[in-house]
Amino acid sequence: MSSLFIGSKWKSGLVRGCAFSVLIALAFGPASAQKPKTNPLTPKSETKTITSTSSEQTGKTAHELTETDLRAFLEGMVPLQIAREDIAGAVITVVKDGKPFFAKGYGYSNVEKRIPVSPETTLFRPGSISKLFNWTSIMQQVELGKLDLDRDVNDYLDFKIPSTFPKPITLRDIMTHTPGFEETVQELFVPSAKDLTPLDQYVKGHLPVRIYPPFTTPAYSNYATTVAGYILQRVSGEPFDTYIEHHIFQPLEMSHSTTRQPLPEALQPLMSNGYNVASEPAKGFEFVEAAPAGSSSVTGADMQHFMIAHLQNGRYGDAQILHPETAQTMHTRQFSNLPDMNGMCLGFYEETRNGHRIIGHAGDTDYFHSDLHLILDAGVGFFISYNSAGKGETRAREAVWHAFLDRYFPYDPPAARAQPSAAADARLVSGRYLISRRAETTILKVSDVLGETKVLSAEGGKITVDSMKDASGQPKELEEIGPLMFRAVHDQDLVGFKRDESGQLVLVTDFPVFVFQRSSWNQDSAWNVPLILCVIGVLLLTLLLWPVGALIRRHYGKPLNLTPQQRRLRLIVRLACLFDLLFLLSLAVFFSMAEKDIGVMSPHYNPLLRIIQIVGWLGVLGTLAAVYNALLSWRDQSRWFWSKPADTLVALACVSFVWFVFTWNMLHWSLRY
């Protein structure tokens, strides 16, 4: 599944979670390899200049934003894009000066029946953009005095979030994605409506571990958002879906929008199909268990009403869903990783670009991919959604959004001044970094093996960040524009570096919902990946040579001169190698299954996971036999000399296997993840 926010940045559990599958594919050959997908860690291309910039200042000519010009511009870009990327359909709506300005559907909501996308009636799944309905509702309750943004959320709950750190979690922490939870993906999506459980059961049954003190480290959390929705339900006295209908959708005249699952009967015929690619069959409706984090289905036209309300500080027509000062507070920065880069507002995050302050949110399910942007100082809102993942060769919606900005709000970044420390700083920051939004104590920790972001120093004191690529798919070069602050050459993408409380470097992008922390020595993929590949190679070779050696000895009439005890020990060592390989392969297959069917990420499959772990434990126990066999081999003077290093190599491979699986929690007893 996607990460619901994924914000297109994450297929958190599965794109990174299936990294281990890719790792095994490297060892077992291309037959098991998966098609590469867009890197979920790619930061958004935002820059932190917030003063409005005129065309005279940039040297570029701004096109007048008229409906006619915009229609012609998008008509020349979007149809070609969706055809190239094998996308079924898309919708784009724009608002300006408090009114709907542009609405257009492209392609098909149903490819098989050739039903075109309608901005007025076709429902799309905006994923984590749904969170904005939740956050707006929370602020309504703050206005009523029923909620306090800085109060311990345990005061609003009928269960207790453990006091792992001295400071309790507050709603302000949750709305800025700094509550400090580790990532959890189990049952974030479920395969069918019958698998959905009430909100209270979900939040009580999926409580993740707190791994950061609150308001210190951004780590995007669907779980925390769902807790906020549960709090909304408790303090308002209305079920979550009902509250959103009564206090968001009805006053904003969003008559074709809902958070209910399955869809109300009247809306079912209007729902767009979801596709992996348009040339393949349609997929089923995606059921979001963590409903407040991303369960809504909306039309592009309805999203215009919501954008207008926020651009007008809570007002839409005669309806005032938020007091102006409350809306302004929602749009104001609350938390930042670095002062000169984008920060978190309350629910919204900053996306400042092209000289204008922009706030917004992205959202993804497996098949729907959406962005909402509000250019506050220009009074313009922009919503775009696709009903297909597409080929993943480019980030389609970002390309359209950036082209829109460059056409109507052109901007040239100021020239970078040479930094005398550039070369030294580039070397300093080079290395591997782990995303803060990660599993740390569960079996999903193994997803970080290939989930690291790599920073490399380049010629001339520049750096590259492997997850930041240009339109051709090549890493962008970034030059230093200030102390440990880098900007993409001829572009606006920013990255900065700071040190945490322990003195370790932290990579900060202009996508403020997470950061990247320097990998510790034991988690550095620079040697972890070669290590496990070597282990797999030794184990495979040992098993392959087992029957081959027997056939060769039989051919030449050279039987093994081993005692019964030695034969048993030799058999146990080979079985240990087999169990090690079966464990790694089985876990890789499990993650691959989950990538294709999110229903696998369910407690229903825990028995299968436990069986896989039992195989792993047999391999771990067999390591004792491998080490013992190697020791006996060196003591036995009658053994063939080359068998001694061979037995030692097998023992080292088994020991390395044990170290690897325990470092990455692969045999963790708890199957909550």
C-alpha cells in the first residue's frame, strides 16, 4: 500500500519495506526482481524565499493567469503526460480571488467503458490530503474550547499513551508530525469493507512505540493523525464521518465528497477506478483502516470549495467554518527543522517556491496520487489528482505544478556566492542517512537496509543526494550557498545539515515532515548490503557443493572418512545453511506479496510470519553447530587442509547471518508493525 501520505514520498511500509525483497532479488537473480519505482524519499523541490518576486526582478516574462491561457497551457501538457506515463485519468482544479477559476478532467475514470473524467462528478481518492479535513475539524473544537493544542492528549483518550519521555504528546505535536512515534503500517489499509474495524479498536490495537521526544524530530505519522480523529469523535460526540459531513462538507457545499467506506450508494457510480497503469485492468476500491489519515473520496470541483475557504481564512460564501484568526494560526509556521527552510504549520506544511509563500499537502494511495497547493499571497489554489500510479518515470503532478508556477509566477534563484568551505563541507556531509519516519523496534526495521539516502561529494565542492533527481532521472548537483546549506544548480531544491543533541549530522530537506539522520556504523548499508550478499553467496555455494561433492567422490571412489558424529554434525551445518536461506527468501516473498496485496499486512498473516521466523530460529541455532564444526576441523589433523578454511567460512557466514537478523529485528517476538 501507499503510505497515505505518502505524499508520494512514501510507500512507507512497502516501497521501503520491500527493499529487503530487492536485496534478496540481487542475490537470487533477476527473476525475482521488482520493477523499480519512484524513490519515496525524494524531497519536494521547495525553497524558502518568501518575498513576492516580479517578472522585472527575475528577467522572465510572467503570463497572465487567465482561464483561456491556463486551459491551453494544460491542454498542451497533461494529455501528452498521461499518455506517456500510461495514466488513465487526471483532474485539475484552480481557484483564484475567492472563486472557482478552472476545472478540467483529462482521460478516463473508467478505461474499459471509456467514461471520461468529470471535475464536477468524478470521485478521486486524495489520500493524505484528507488529513486537512481532520485538522480543520480539530481547530473548530479548539475554537469551542473543547480542545487545547498544548494539553496532554491522554486527557482526551480512554486509553493511555505511555510516558516514554518527560514531555507528553500534544495536539500541536501531532499536527506538526512531531509526536515521536515510530512508523506502523499493519492494517493501515485493509482488503475489504468487512475487514474495517471501529476507530477506537484501531488506535488501541496499533499503538506504536515512541522513539523521539515530542516536538524535536519530525516523523510523519498516520497513526497520530488517526488518534486526533478519534479525539475529535470523543469530544464532539459525533462519529468521525458524521462530523466531517456536518461541519466541513455541508457548509462548504461539497455534495460529492465523503469519508465513508464503503461509499454511500448514491456516490458509488461516480467513483473513478484506480489503476496501476492504464493499460492494465482496474483495481478494487482501497479501504483505509486509519480513516482520519486518508479515507476521503472527493471531486475536483468540491476541492475548490475547500481551497477557497482556507484562502479566505475560513469563509466560503455565507459559511464561516473557522474564525479568521484560527485559520491564520493554521497557516502559520509552528515548527521548523532549519529557519531558512520550509516548516510545519498546523496540518499544512510549507511549500514555498518561486518567491511566494505556499502551503499545502500531498496524498497517495496505491493508485491515486494528489497534491493541493495554496499560494497565500496570490490568493490562488491548485488541486491535481491522478487515478493511476503510472510508469513512475517522472513525478507527473510535480512536473505540472512546477510548470504552472514557472509560467505564471516566474522566478530566478539568486546567484550563489562561492563558499570557501564548500569542498570541506561536502566531504563532511557525505555518507548515508536514515529517514526519521521509520520502524525502529519492529520487524519492519529491515526495510532500512536499502532505504538509506546517500549523500556524495562531487567535483567543485558540490554534493549529490541520490533521492533528488532531475527530469532525466539523474541525481541533481547541489552547491553550497551558506554554511552547510546547499541548493540545486540552476534550480530551487534546498538541503541543509544540522547536528542533533548527540552531535550527529541530520540531513534536512524542504519537505518538513521528516528528516534524515546519519546512519550509525552498524546500520550503514555501505557494508551491510555487501555483507548479507556475501552470506547468501557462501550459503548457496555450500548447499550447491554438497550434492556436487558427493557425485564427484562417488565418481572417483573417494568416500568421506567421517565418524558417525562428524557426519551428523556435517548434516546439521548444511541444514542450518538451508534454514538461513529459506528464512531470507521466505521473508522476501512475504514482503513481495504485501506489495501486491496490502491485505497481507494484517494480523491474519501473523501465523505465516511466525512460521517464517521459526525457520530463522532453526538457522540461528544451527550456527552453534557451524562454529563447533569449524573448531573441530582445525583440531583434526587428519582432515583435508582446504576443508578447514571452508568450514571456517561457513561458520563466519552463519555468525554474520545471526548478527544481521538481530540487528534488523527480523526475529522480533512481537508481530505488531
